[in-house]
Amino acid sequence: MKKSNFFEDVYDVVRLIPKGRVTSYGAIARYLGITKSARVVGWAMKSSHNDKSIPAHRVVNRNGILTGKHNFIGKKMDKLLKEEGIQMKNNQIINFNEVFWNPINELEL
DNA sequence: AACATGACAAGTT
DNA sequence: AAACTTGCCATGT
């Protein structure tokens, strides 16, 4: 394991996502100051399969679409989100704006 | 060792 | 306004 700082930071933020809330890769990336590296955030999630403590299902793209659902191992992403009270249709979060958890808005002082 | 791809997003044209 | 191009870090071939 390389344990790059980015991955570590990403994991930390993702783990801080409250239940019933979701966030986007870009939001995390931006919070970490790597706005353009949103891809790496997603890549980190993929690697997070090793870390089942990471609620990767709470992380979606900026459209609120579960882009990496097919990559998700184990239970269905949609089901997990629905269990948390998130309404979604066809892999897309309906009230994305309402459940969107922005780390910059919540963690930023 | 080098090239290509990947859970995205923002900037330009 | 819609579509195209660029940026970013890590991993796989």
C-alpha cells in the first residue's frame, strides 16, 4: 500500500459523510484543493474496496448519478442509499440538492 | 519503462 | 447554450 496523501484525505472525508447525505467527487476534490483531480477521488474509492468502512455509495458524481455502481461490490448501491432515506430513480438521486453534503460548507470554518 | 485508461469536473470554443 | 478539450494522480498492461 502506497498510502498517498490524497487517498488518505479522501477516505477521511468520505468517512465523515453523515448518514442520509451524499457528496460528489468534485466537492471532495475541491475541499482538498485538488478540484481538477476529481478522477483520483473516484479512483481512491475503487481502491477503497479494501476498506469496507468507506461509504463509497454516498459518493456520486456531480450529477447525482451512481456512475460507479457497477464497480460496487457487495450490496446494491441504490438499495444502500434508499436505506438511508435517499430517493433515487434509475441510478440518479432525485433530491440530490437536498441530500448533498458539501464538506466545504460543513467542514470549512 | 512507457502508454493508456479511469467512480469526474471545470474551462474554452 | 452545447460540445470539445484539458487537468489531475494512480493503477494496469
